[in-house]
Amino acid sequence: MKLRPIYLAASALVVLTGCGSSKMIATDPEKIDKVPLKISPIKESDLQRWSHLDLVKDTIPGMSVDKAYKELIKGKKGAKVIVGVIDSGTDITHEDLKSVIWTNTKEIPGNGIDDDKNGYVDDIHGWNFLGDSANENLEMTRIVKKGDDGSAQFKQAKAKLEKELQEAQGNKQQVDFIFKANKAVADYLKKENYTLEEVKAIQTTDPSLGQSKQVMMSVIGQTGPDFNEELNAYKDQVYDQLNYNLNTQFDGRKVVGDNPDDLKDNKYGNGNVMGPAGSDIVHGTHVAGIIAQVRGNGKGGDGVANNAQILVVRAVPNGDEYDKDIALGIRYAVDNGAKVINGSFGKAFSPHKEWVLDAIKYAASKDVLIVHAAGNSGLDLDLPENENYPNDSYDLKAEVSDNFLSIGALNTTYGSGMVAGFSNYGSFNVDIFAPGAKIYATVPNNKYKYEQGTSMASPNAAGVAALIRSYYPDLTAAQVKQIIIESGTPINTVVTLGESHEKRPFTNASKSGKFVNAYNALLMAAKMSKKK
């Protein structure tokens, strides 16, 4: 499933929630921890690129990308790096992306022939493993649909499905209640887009309207002036859960025409990486933009990597992805030249986990780095009951490869709240953190938007990986992983983590105890490259 934080109702009044001797790697935690807390609000111009800013200079926990370009990259020419984006699909016509989309020059567009004989017909910019499908069940729903096989997995899936169905039905009641209040206020004011001040000014003796007034004052107070957009997104999510994700009567795979439990049945999908008309490709477009949207052109934000080409793999529906699609998607990206693959998706059950692990190991054998979002459940991934798929371990204790990075999400402000509340964490199963809250990037139809989630943190880290592979192409995927982990910014601050609000030192929130630092990474890469 696409990894954006889920908006859930908390009450009837919903809470929507090269290396010269003069350059040193800034990894001294004592110096870092003397950085003053930023008390004043972040300026809009800084917020749009906060993930590129520098902790010491800007007092914002960014990745020091701007500093890296100014001091290390300026005047240098790097190599093109293909980055596979396995996601919901990408708007390849976007003004800030169309020049950085990978093109398969061995394929002739639209002739219906597999010109390069790679097994995929007309795969000009990637491959769409979902075909004309868009909505899907969650994996636990699919497990329950297959019937009770006596396994522990079935029992876990059934219990989780029943719990989430009950929650979704309760959320639907709250959604309907809020929309009724919104309509009542809109009818009274004779306008759909109204302000908090206009609601406060309503004078009425009608108890029903008075209640609606109080509801909408609370909603707008929490969501801001774009409350209608937030409410509609929340409603869509709740209704999609009931209609598709948790609905055992719904079959989203039938239109694809394959057997998702047969890895050898691999002649399916098409080359339309934007999906059928009406497909929600916001997520994949945003992820691609974080990595590679054109830098310095005055449009929207800037991508992290200036030499990246985005190879699009559409494999993540509105629901849970199939293990088969992810395994084949990884292999497709590897076989078509990707040196970095981003995966901003995840799920709680994985019936064919071994297919994906084999694909990860295949990528390792071909020197490809996989960067993956840790997930948005606010849970400790070191606990077996919180396992998030895919991962690179059979037992959550030993890694099966040296090419897989798991990325947690940072908030915009340095200090105890630095880790985004939705982000998963783990001193073994999350490698490092990167900016993931309020990230500004491309969305379809030449627009730009703030999104948040570990889905946004992962491509920030993947962009840094692409930078390293562009300017130091002699380094291996394993070395790039090592560099990103070891060169990160260490913080000793005690932070609040997850849904339990656990307090622990940031050094114990991930395996590295750090967050990604592009400047430090390029310095370390230069040293490592010289040694070779």
C-alpha cells in the first residue's frame, strides 16, 4: 500500500491528522546538539525545500543537499543514473519531470512488438504490472477470502480484518456526521468554501445548526483553510477501505488476467505507466519528483539528484501490492539498467515473501541498491508482531543482502519531536531517517503539493544514493549503503516515537542513530573512491 499517513477520526470532531583537507565530515554529536531549537515558524520558501537545508546553518534537520551542490558538486559533471520508482504510476508528461523520465531507446513506441526482446512489449518508459486495475484488497483481505487453511497467518489476518472493518465502519459514521455538518453550514452561508471567521459569526437558535457550527469550527481549526480538500481525502480513504481494501466481495485483480500466485505467469500488464484514465498517480508522481524534478528551473521544488532518470514501474494499487508484482518489478528495473530502486510501499502480510527476498538478492547480485520506506504505523519494527513487508530478513535479526536500506521519516523541526509521529522505527530494522513530513514536490497536471510519510523520506534517501552513484560510479551498491549510514548526522537528543509516544535517544531509533546527510555522504564517497 502507498505509504502516506492515514487520516483517521479521533473523535466526532475529527482530528485529521572530493575531499580537501579543509572539509570535515560534520558528525560530532556534541557540536550538533548545541544547535539552537528553531522557535519561529519556517518561512514558506524554506519549507518548500527544507529537506535540502542544513542543520547547523538553518537549524532545520535537512540533508544538507544545497550545501553539497554549492561546495562539492558545482562545476562537476556526473553520470546519468537510472532510478527505478516502483509505485502507483507517474505523470511522465509533467513539466518538471518529462525531461528526466527514462526512455527505452531499444523499443519502438506503439508497434506492438517486443523490439528489444526483454519480454515486455512497448515498454518505452517502464512497465505497468497492474494493467487496467486501480483498486485492490489489502493482503489480509485476500488471505481471508481464500478460506481457513488452519494456518496462524489466516487467524492473524482474520482477527486484523475484523478489527479494521469495525474501525472503518465507525469512521464512516463520523465522516457522514462531519459532511452533514459541513453541508448545513455551507447551506446557511450559501457558499461551499467558507472561513473560520464566517463560521464563528453565525448567530442561530437552531440547535442542529449550532451543533454543525461547533463541529466545523473544530475541523477548520485543525485542518486550516483547505478543510474541504482534507475532508474529501479523508472521506475517499474511509469509503475506499469499505468498498475495496477490506471488502472480501471485491476482486480488483480479475481485470489484470493473471494468476497472482504463480510467479511464472509473467506475461501480463502493459507499457502505460500512468495507468488507465482516472488512476490515482499522485503518490508515484510525488515520489519521482522528490528524487529527480529539475533543479533550478523556478518551477515547484528541486529534486535531490540532478542526473537521475526515472524508470517507472506501476505496481502499487489503491490497496496492497502483490508480492509477485513487486518481485517482477524489481527484476524489471534491474534488468533495464536501474542502479537505485525506490519502494515507497509496504504491508503487514506477505504470502510470497520469498519471491521478493529472491528479487532483492538478485538486485544485489547486479549491484543495485534498494531504498524502502519503513512505514507509517508508528511502530517498533524490531518487534515480530509489527513486521513490515518487504524487508531484507527472514527473522528480523539477520539481513539476507547488503543492498537494502529501510528509511524512517523526520519532522521539520529539530528537537524531541524530530521523528515524525507516524514513522515506524527500530534499532535494527530501520537503517536511518530522512525528511518525510511536509515535502513539496510534483503531482499530476503540472501541479505541486506537500505530502508526508515515510514514502517521502525514502525517495529523499534514494536521491542521495543516486547522487553518490552519479559522481562516484565506481562505488558498489553495498558501499553506497555503507556511506549513507555511516555519514549521516548523529543526534543525541531524546525523541518521542510512534503511537506509544515512547521516549528514547535518537541514537537508538534506528540502526545508525542518524539521519541522511548528502554533504557528508559525498565527502565519504570521494575518500572511498580514491582508495579504490
